[in-house]
Amino acid sequence: MNYRHPFVSSIGVAAVMLAYGACTHVQMTHVPPGQSLGVALAKKPEVVRMPGPPPGVVVQNPTPAADLAKSENTARVAEAFSRGEFCMTAGNDDEAIAAFQDAVKLDPTFTEAWQRLAALYEKKGDSKKAIEAFRRSKNIASQQGEG
């Protein structure tokens, strides 16, 4: 019985290549358990690093605290907007208005929230507030290049 398995033949080829030094140009790095590969490579002196900025150039990196605060604010805006959409769909216009007002307080440049407010104010019969919300939405959109 002549049985050949492709996996067995590939292991045989790999063993022969290793025995004859076909992979001598490959450098291996041992990474101890619990240590990341990035840390292990950072300890190697031959690892090429990206050049820094030219002398005299000041690079301002945002602080992690600022990024965290921005992402938390974005999450609160998204939550308020989603709540407004849900209330609007359910027919709870007063709660939807309150939610969209929360969204624009957190992010005054959020045009979609201003548009929803305008529609809800118009539906409630408050034309003055509806026009003001629509104008804000239109001004913000034109400043951002959206419209």
C-alpha cells in the first residue's frame, strides 16, 4: 500500500531545508510567557525605529485623558440621540425634545440633532423654535462643508 499524505511530505521538505541551512537568514526571537512581542522586540538593539521629528519642531500629542474624555462625551451624545430617536418613533415628542436638547448641549455642532429638534418643534406648533433650530442646523452644515 503506497499512502502519501501532503502534510507528511511538507514536513519532510521542511526538515531537509532546516538540516541544510536553508533558513539561516531567519532570526528568531524568544518571547517569554506573559511578555508581549512588542516589548521583546523593543529590547532588541537591532530593531529599526522610526525617526523622530526634525529639531525645533514641537509635536503635540493628545493626552490619553483628553481622548478618554472625548470618547465618553461622544458616547453620551450618541446615547442622547438614540434616546431621542426612540422616543420620537414611539410618539413621545416631549421626551424626544428633551433627549435631542441633551445631545446638542453636549455637542452643539450635531446637525442631525438640530434637524430633529426643528421637526419636533414644528410638529408641536412652536414655529419660532423650529426656525431657530433649523437655522442652526443649516449654519453648522455650511460651516462644515455639508450643505
